[in-house]
Amino acid sequence: MNYSSLFPGQDGELVSFVCRVLEAHGSLAEQNGNRVDLVLPADLSKKLEVEEYISVAPGSNPGDSPLHGENAGRGESPGYSPLYPIHFGAPLLEKISRMAGFPPPLTKVSLGFPYIKKTGFDALINQQFEFYKTTGSVSNSAEFITTYLILTCRYIAQSDEQKEGLVDLAVNMESGAIVPAMVENLLAVEKKYQKHHSHGYTDEEIERIFKIAGIYVEGAVDEDLVDFKRSMNRRFMRDASSLDEYYGALTHEMEESLERAGMSDRLREERMEKIALIPDELRSKQQDLLNKYGIRVKVNLAAVLVAVTTGIKVLFNAVSGKQKKSISLTYNPVTKRMDPLVCSVCGHSMYRIALSKDLKLLCADCQR
């Protein structure tokens, strides 16, 4: 159903959002005057803790609406279904908002370019890649259709404070390479959105991509949290220093009290026992500080964009001693650069490349 002009105003937009989400999860909807009647699947009504037959309407006035179900079709008394008002703060809206991002939305686009580079790949490869004890040249190039996966991940970092944010990652689905700067450059590219969102990749291929992407997402989140971590560390050091000063002064004061004249042996012994317990108490307080300022990060996949585009497949003939290897590279028209290659051992993306004895591509770490 098209909800774009169904109800006016802010609450009307919220009703439209609620109905679209419920329909996406298998509900049937029918406009009925100033409300929408809905039939929810049993598992969805249980999840939302509402009835299977409900109505929603903009505003804040709860009520009942005639039930349009099998009873009405038999000419029997229709009964009434609960009417849920939709507005900011409405319990049903809060539940549906939390549910809306699961599973993450998938969008598919085709990218269009007025011009795609056809020559000059030798110079581009020499600029971007460093081959260890290897030379080579381009032997051939041709257009082909390739696919990129744009992953948007949401993170929540919790410590004494909380920070939330989004990080994006572009993955070449053919090679598994993580492509720098692609997300930023996509903004200026012509896009045609597709209605059908099938991607044609197996679960094993997607799992491989996500495993490698997870490593880079972790690094991107760490980079985004640099200032947050610095702030938490500063506050931890401040509080830890205050803690050391307090217990140091307490120990000094109690040790000085032992020198007082007239103190009984029993009181002296009790005081010494308390002094002996101070280090354990200090360690306990220090652990409390670590727990307070320790940073816990949770990352979830928020959205996926499948981008289909024309690229250029470039064959590079590499020569290492007496051995030769034909390496396939991809020219990316979005970044106007070559995509990185992928290490055959660890799967990491790379621009510094070595060849093993059996001519596998290795990153610098695996080569060492």
C-alpha cells in the first residue's frame, strides 16, 4: 500500500512507518477511513505483545474499531479490535522501531558512468603496488560486470560514558578485497535502484566476506574511538592518581598514630591489622576503576548495499626470476584506482605483494 499521502502531519508519517514495517514482516493492511486495519502473523503479534487483529491511527486517543475478520464475512457480529494510537512515545511505535533494523535492510543498485578508463593501467599499477623482487606489465584488459558489497555497521562503545557511531566498508565480492575510499566516492555516482534484491552468492562466500570484513570493521571502529578512548584513559589516570594519594595519606596517618604515647598493645595491634589491609582495599578500588572506565564495544550490521557496476579486468604478467604468473586486477570506476589484491594466506587486502615459491600472492607479513 502507498502510504505517502494517507495521513497528514507528523503522526501520519509515524503511522505510515509502522504500517510499512508491519507489512514487511507479513502483515495485511487495509485503509479504513482515518485508520488502518491490520492482520498480524501469530509470531509477530506475540513478539509485539499485541492482538492478531489491530488498528492503528495517528494521534494519542486509544479506542476500539470494528473487527474486519471472518466473522464479518459470515454476516455475524463483527466485534471490535483494539485501536493503537501512533505518536512519539507510543509503546507500539517504540517496539516497532527497535524491530525495524532486523534483519538489516538490503538495497541493490546499478552504477552508471559516462566514461570509464580504457588505457594507462601500467602507470596506475606502478603507482599503487609494490612487488617484491618482481617485475611485469599489462598484457590485456576488458570490461566486465562486477559486484561490491557496501556494509554499514553501527557500534556502541560503553564505559563511564557511551558513544555511538556508524562505519562503512566496501568489499569486492569477487576477490574479497576491502576497497578504500569507495564509500565516499559513491555519493557522486549515478545510481539506479533495483526492486529485486537477490545477490546470487552462496552462504559460504558471504561468510568468507564477512569474516575478512569483520577485521577491518574492528580497525575502523578503533580509529573512530581514538578521542573517546583518550578521554576515558585521562579520567582513569586522574581518578587512579587520586586513589593512590588518598590511600597513601591514609597509610601515613595510621602509621604515625602508632607512635602516639599511651596507646595500648591491643589498640596498636588492631591498627597494624588495618594498615595491613590497605593494599588489598586499594587493589579492589583500582579494579573498580578499571571496570568503570573499561570500554566495551558492540558492533552490529545496520544496512547492506549491493552495488553492481562495470569494471575493467586487467591482466598483469608478473616475472619473478625465471617464474611467471598472470595476475588478475580490477580497475574500479568509482575510486578511479585499482582495487587491492588479496593475500592467499591470511586474506588481507594489500598493495605490497610478494610471490611464494609456488607463485601464490603473499602480503609482507606472510612473506616474512
